[in-house]
Amino acid sequence: VAEKKSDPPRQDASEQAGTSRAKQPEQIVEDSPAQGAHKRQRSDDASGEAPDLQGQLIEILDRSSRMVAAQLEAQNINCQLDREQRKDQVSSLLGVLGKVADALYRIADKM
């Protein structure tokens, strides 16, 4: 069904091109070198676009690698902060447990 819908516009375009050629045969002969030059421009544009796309890809890859590096650095900083926080918590917990043990020892001595 989609093929049937796409075929008529192609035929219309070819018919329009045929009518314009029939009306202006002299221009076709004169425009032939210009058409070739136009084709060359397209190929030049296509080759010009490739470095452009490569440049864009390089920029995107550079940006994404910088973002990944920044993310890893932030993650490393967070891990270090976590370790320091755990050390502080462990040391404070050990201090409290030491005080509780001393208190229990005193209570046991009094009994």
C-alpha cells in the first residue's frame, strides 16, 4: 500500500522533468557543463561535510570524555568522604563502647 502511494509522485516528478526538457531543449545542451560543475560542487560539499561531521564527532567525544572524567572524579571524592565518615563513626562508636565497658566494669566492681 505504501509503495503504491510513493509511486505516483515519482511519476509526476519525471513527467514534470520531461515537460521542462521538452520546452527548453537548448538550455539542456548549454547547461550540461554547469550540471557537471554542480555535481562536482555536491561531491566537494559531501567531502567538505565529512570533516565537519568528523569535527563534530571529535567535539562530542571530547565533551563526553570530560564529563566521564568529571563524574569519576566526583565519585572518587564521594568515596573518600564516605571512608572518612565511616572512620569517624567507627572511632566515635568505639569511644562510646569503651565508656560503656568502663561503666559496666565499675558496676561489676561495686557488686
